Amino acid sequence: MKFLIIASHPVSIVKFRGELIKAINNSGYEIHIAAPEFEQYPALLEQLSLLGYTVHNIPMQRTGTNPAVDAKTFLALYRLMKAIKPDYMLGYTIKPVIYGLLAAKMARVPHRFALITGLGYAFQGADEQGYKKSNIQKIMHKLYSVALASTHKVFFQNPDDEALFKSMSIIQPTASSTIVNGSGVDLSEYSVQPFPVSDDKPLPKFLLIARLLGDKGVREYAQAARLIKAKYPQAQFDLVGPIDSNPSAISQNELDSWLEEELFNYWGKVRDVRPAIAASSIYVLPSYREGTPRTVLEAMAMGRPIITTDAPGCRETVINGYNGYLVPVKTVNELAAAMERYIVTPQLIVQMGAASRQLVEDKFDVHAVNRTMLKEMDIL
């Protein structure tokens, strides 16, 4: 039996789906992985090869909307499926879901699945009053609708995304769908770390890890940092993540202006987020919407309290006042007020950090998440 997984970015395969693929492989399935630009990651290619997986390089632009390029992606996936004849396919992120499912239906792959890990630009503003779709959004929603009509099950990472897809008729109310607790996190890989301290108290050191996009709340983070540093000069802020090509990306000039203002210490893009989390005391993600944010789960597993938004996906990770605080989307003052609570009452850092670890153990263990997916795909 062959299982094909389709991704839009090679690095995500091991980082976000590694344990899931391993569980499928251990259930007796031959693993095939399709993604673009593998040639840029020779160490990853070697790692996947040593695990016994077969890798297929396909043409795909992760963020582009060129129909000619997307047609090449669809044709490449169709030809691949006709050649290897997978019994199962799973696509995650927008283009692998849409073009993977359409190709799988045409190639008559018997078992077809989609994992919706977040909605991104295609659904930006969908929850707001007076929402009007752009032409690109209209096209993407229609493609989603056609593709998902051919799936045997759609996995969502939070109930809000599932409800939105049904309310917009992207999937039918009777469609087979399941909610899973994000991608999960391997608790053995993320252990609780001591807090940085000053005068025997946890140092108020905040951290955001994200691609530098407006809808990740990076601007709100910068503005809140400005407010807090004016009042509490001892507070520190770190930012981790690369500049992105997404339409909502932060420009290099805007980032440079923040750095000149010394609002935060910028780590850039990192391969391993654990040193940055260990160097922090409080994790912040002011995102407008997520599937279930992986960086929040990683910070929770390392015993960090959380500040995030009361937004789809984000709200799933925090019990307000227990392991962190939820703030409204796009609200700088409320974000800064939540930060200030940890500065004024530093014992909350320790208390809520321990609660974060407990919550991630109870709800977000990657092996429990994967068991759910395998059962729903009739692999277990």
C-alpha cells in the first residue's frame, strides 16, 4: 500500500508532519512525498532517504497566483499519481489541497484526504462585517469547493475554520470532516526550560516567532513593545522569523525602522526555535487567525505562558487567566496591558508557564493527534 503526502514547502515535512508520516510508515505503508524545491535542501533529502521515503520534486509556487504555473503543478501531480498509483493521498496547505485533490480524483486515487492547517490570505477578512471577496479570493474559494467535494474527509485544526467552510458552502453541511488538535507537538523534543532571571525573578522577556506578515500581528507586537519599553525600560522583546513574499508581508524598510528604534532583538530565520524560546519568559502571538499555531504549542511545551488573540485557532491554545491571556485581534493597548500584567506580577510567569506545560500534555501530544488522524483514515 502506498501513501502520498503533498506539501508546499519541504522543511515543513519533517518539522510539522514528521511524526505523522512515521506513524503511517510504521502501519505498513510505503511513503511517497511530493513537494517543490527539494534541491535546495540536500540534508533534508538525505534524511528522508535514510528513513526509506521516496521523494518527488514537483513545480509549485507557494504564494503565486499565476494560472500557467498552477496548471503545471496540477499536471505534474496527475502524472505522478498515474505513475506511482498511490492508495492514499493527503494534501496540506492551499495548493497541495486544491491541486492534489483534483489530480487525485482524476487519477482515481482510492482514498483522498485534506488537512486545513490555516486559511491565510485566501480568507483574510472573511470573519469581518461587510466582507467583500477580491477576485483572487473568489477564484480560490471556488477551487477549494470543487477540490474538497472530491475528498473522503477534511481535517480541520479548529472548529471555527470548519464552521466557516460550511457557512460559505465551501464544504457541504453533510461533508465528512473532523477536528484535530493542531499538528501536535512531540513532548520529548520540547522540555521545560528555566526562565531568564533578574534579581531572582523571571525577567520580563517577550518573544514572537512568525513569518513577518501583517496578519501574524507583527505590527501590533512592535507597537505594544514601544508602549511597554517607554514605561518599563527593563522589558525585553525578541522577534524570530523571515521576511516573506506573501501579499501581507512586512517590508524590509519597515523592519529596519523597528530595529533602528531598538524595539526588539531580531534573530532572523532560525532552524531550531528552542534556543529562542528558552531565552524568553513569555510567548506572544497576536495573529489574526491560525489553524492551531505550532509555535504556541512549542512554547507551551517548554513551560512558557502565552499571550495570543481571541481568534480562530489561537483561542484553542489558551484558557484565559490559566496559562495566559487572550486579547482581541488588532488591539495594541489590550496587548500591552496583558504584557504589563507579567511585569507587575512576575510570579504569574512561573504559575502560568507550568499551566501551559500541563495543558499541552493533556491536549496537544503529537502522538494522540496522529492516532486520531490514522483512525479517521482507516489506517489504524
